[in-house]
Amino acid sequence: MISKDEAQQKLTPPLLALWHDGQGNWNAAHDLVDSSTTVDACWVHAYLHRKEGDQWNAKYWYNRAGRSIPNTPLEEEWEQLVLHFLG
């Protein structure tokens, strides 16, 4: 596992948001993607609102990301997002 300092230096904002979420810090994760409108940030933003249970907001951000709401468990979506961004 990487430290917070390493994560902040080495990860893109969407990956850093997922790192924070993986550490149990939803608020820090959300803060990183809240004001960004890139497709990647919108996708992570959607996942975070889905995790929060705010389905209306999640749907809005999935649409902004050009994706539909997944029918998979949250843990699986988190893994898919990480793998996607690590490319």
C-alpha cells in the first residue's frame, strides 16, 4: 500500500479519489472530483454518489460520463475503475 504523500504525488485525480475512497474517506474522494468535468472525474463522481446512496445524483454523473448505472456490487465497480485508470 502506498502512503498518502506518495498517492498525492503519483496518482491522477480520479485515481487519487479512488485511493481516498479505498481508505474510507468518501469526503476527500468527493472533493477531488466535485468540481471537475472530465469524463474520468464524472465516472468516479457517479460511483461515489452511487456508494452514498444518492441514486438521482449518481444517474446524473453516469450520464455526464457517458455510462449507465452498473448492475454490479460497489466493490466490483471500484476495482473496475482502478483497473481502467491504471490502463
